[in-house]
Amino acid sequence: MRPSSSPQSDFINLLFDKPLLLLIFTMLISTPLLVWLSWSLAKPARKLKNAADDVAKGNLRPHPELETGPQEFLAAGTSFNQMISALERMVEAQQRLISDISHELRTPLTRLQLASALLRRRSGESKELERIETENTAARWHDQ
């Protein structure tokens, strides 16, 4: 007579007696775990990709969420945020330079216009004075 066995041991014996059933059972248990593991391991890479997409759209704000997670992604996120800050400083410097250049170009043109008006008052009309005023007007029009 066979000793009584528990339902658990019957199930284990069944699994080991039928390898295909063991394989299916193992896959049912391991697949959700592997999906969760791969999703959680890829999460920092997705964050980095989304941040890069934001920068490509012109959004130069730092992404503090990149500076968390595994050591490798933490270092990449820190470097990425430093790069964004450097880009933002470069864009601001470029805009400031363009503004300064525009101002520096307008100032001499204004002086030239004032000088030609004073000269016209003193000496009247002349071809040279007309040429200077025409060039001054053309330069102002082009600058706008």
C-alpha cells in the first residue's frame, strides 16, 4: 500500500514526471517576473530618451529625474543636465550678442543721420549729402 501523500507532493511529482508541463509552469511563473524586470531596467533609458526628445523640441530645462536610479544612468543623467545648462547659456549668449550687434549698428546710423541733418542745415543741399542720407536710409531699412 502506498503511503498517503499531500496534494502538494502530488503536484510536484506530476510536474517532474511530465517535463513539458514543468516547462509551461516555469514559463507562467517567470514570464511576468521577466517582463517586470526588463521594464524596470529600461525605465532610466526611457527617461533619458524622453529628455533628449524634449531638448530636440527646444525645451532646454534640466530634468532632475535623470539624476536618480542606477549608477550608470545617474552619471549619464547628470552629464545630460550639464549639457542642457551649457546649451542654455550658449543660446542666451547668442541672443545677447545679436541684441548688442543690432544696438551697435543702430547707434552709428543714428549719429550719421543726425550729422547729415546738421550739415544740411549749415550748407544746404548737395549730392554727397543726398548719397549719405540714401545709404543711411537703406541701412536702417535693411536693419529692420
